[in-house]
Amino acid sequence: MTHLTVHEWGGTSVCTETSSNGSHAFTRAQAIALLTAARAHPLANRHGTNILIDRHSEIVAGQMVGVIAAPGCSLEILPKIDAEAIEPDSTIRHRLVRMLDVALGLELGDGQAAAMARQTETLLDILMRLFANRLLAEARRGLPRAYLAQEDDLPALRGRLDVRRQFTALAVRPDRLACRYDALLADTALLRIMKSCVVLLRRHARAAETIRRLDELRFLFADVSDVPPSDLPWSQVRIDRTNRRWEALYELVRLFLKREWQATHHDGRTEHGITLLFPMNDLFEAYIAALAKRALRGTEWTVHTQGGGLFCLIEEGEGGKQRFQTKPDLLIKKGCDTMMVIDTKWKRIGCNPEDAKRGVSQADVYQMMAYARLYRCAEVMLLYPHHAGLGVCPLNAAYGILAGEERLRVASVDLVSGETAIVEQLAGLISAARLCPTVMA
């Protein structure tokens, strides 16, 4: 099994021999298998080049992070925004785990994730170990149970008598009564999904400690029915006061088993591993949204994600249809009024000191001007990840929009500084946007 790690837009060598050169390159057959898996992924574009690019002598990662698996090999892709910064993979991996934790509300815990990231485990290994640890701790406290309808032929009446079955199938068995009753059982939809995930991860876990914990979980779930991943009862799961402490675990299971924006993928017909990929644009947006909500907690301002939905144009004539719907990343509202629109951009900007535009895309500027007009807000912001090329302090530049009173702010947020510092940065950016007078060009 060959496993390699690269960064976004980084490449790994492909050797022409039938066996890879040690553990530092894939064979051509392995590279083709990874490229095939990339093209088959739910979030892949037509040729899968947003995940992996084939350059024959190497394969290059796109703007996805996570792990992609194929028969006999797997590739871990870690985020990379700062080419000047030299950081160990363990640090970047831990930061990625924290971003997933905050963005998806997984409640993984910083200390345990950091300890695992310092080891040689991949992102998938870390998430599997964290899941096994959390699930085992909760299972030892007791499995959530619910009253479930049961039918059985018993020697004594329990619950209600099934009259039809009693006088048909049991007509010649006077010693048996067809009973219908409710029993308090652990065989709930939630635990069936949990057990399915445990069985899946057990087939692919590599760390001995993770395997031991997953085996113990299978023993604890012995009374829970086995359900294949394709038939899991997702729609039947209800999180209430009886199982509230399992909510974060349920989100982790969705991460492993259910295809959503993070595009987890597993083909049950194969045994070559689990592909777990996250578009960095979406992950960065969700991460900033979660921390912005913390920054505005206790204020009269609220954060709304993927809201708005206003259209840019309407066809002329009676009954004209609206066209070109907008979907801003973040809306900062006060009551029903939109006070600010923030669009997050996972891009590297401001690298060339001679570029007066700081590398900001002209299309992005046009988009923000449209947001300012449609949502009737005086403040719009493009928010980027900070990097060393921008200097020591995060970027915070304001531009007045001509022929109007709106202001566009271009800012960066330092992801290395930690979540507490990021929350303070976001609070400062939003506070400055609503307190400072409009800057005209």
C-alpha cells in the first residue's frame, strides 16, 4: 500500500517502472487508478482536473483537500496558501482538523487532535481515531434506547393480540399468542447508522489502537441490526433530549457515510479505501461563518450563510421572470436589514507590490458592487487568508464605490494565529466597517 502526501497545487512523481521507487512515487498504474477515482468523484468536473491533474511524470493536486483512495494506494492533500512559510505537515494537518471541527460542528477537541496530528497518521486516520474514541466513550455511558414496535408469538399475552394472525397462522397453535407490543430497545435508526460506520471503518483502519476500539464497539453494538450503507435510515433519525449527546457523533458519521458538500465518497463494492475530500473554498467559507457567529455573539447583529437569493435582472414585459440569482457567502444582519455582505475567497492575493489592485479579481469587484446595490448595504467585503507576502499585519484596505456611498473592504484573516485571535480579527473588521465613515475614492 503506497500512501503519499502533497499540498494544494503540489505534485508527486510517477515512475514508469511496475513498482514505485521506495515510498516517494506512485507507479503509472497507481496514478491511473487515482485519476480514475478523481474523475468518478461526485464533485469532480468533467475530467476530474479540479481534484487531480495528469502530467504523465507527475500528478498534481487541485483545490481539494483530504484523502483520495484507489486500489493499493492513497493520496493525502493538505491545504497550502503560503508558499514562503515552511511548516511541517503535522501542523498543517492539525489546522485542517480544527477547520473541519469548527466548520462542521464536530466537537473533536483541540488537545487530542493536536496529539494525533504530531504523529505520522493521515487526516483519515486522525478522524477515524477521534470518532472511535468519542463513540466508545458515549457507548460506555449507555446506548440511547427507544420504544419500538415488536411482533412475536409468545406463550402469554404481552401488549395487544394480533387477531388476524392468531386465527390464521396460529389457528393450530393454541399454546402461542400473536402479540404486538412496544419494547425499550437500542436497535434505533441512530445506532444502526453508527454501527454501519463502525463496520466500514474497521475494514479500513490501520492503527492498532483504532482497530481495538472499533472491535470493542462492534461488541457493544451486538444487539443493533446490521444495515448496508445504501439502506441506512437517515430520514428516521431524530435528535432530541434523549440522544442530544450523540449529535456531534452523528455529524461525524455523516462525514464518513453521506455525500454532502464535503463530498465524502465510499463505494461499498470495493475494498480500496475511503475517499474524503473537501473543497477548500467551501471549507474556508464555513469556517469563517462559524467564527463570525462567535464574534457577534451577544450583539444585535446576526450571521446568515448562503442567504439572500435576490436576482440581478427581470425580463421586461408582463409576468417577466427573474434571472441571475445571487448567493452571497455571508450576510451580516441587524434585524431584517442587511448591514454587510462578506464573500470569502480561498486565494493567494497581494503578492506583487507593483500591483495596485493587490491581485483582486475584477470579476469579484463587480460581484461585490452588485451585492451592495441589491442588498442595499453600505459595506461589502472580500475576505482572503493571510500569508507572509502581505506583511506582518493582516490586510485591511477600504475603497469607496464611485457614484455611490457604498464601500468595498479587502481584508485578510490570519489562520495561523488560532481561533481566539481569528474571532477578534473578525469582530474588529465588522466593528470597523460599521463605525468608520465611508471612504470615497
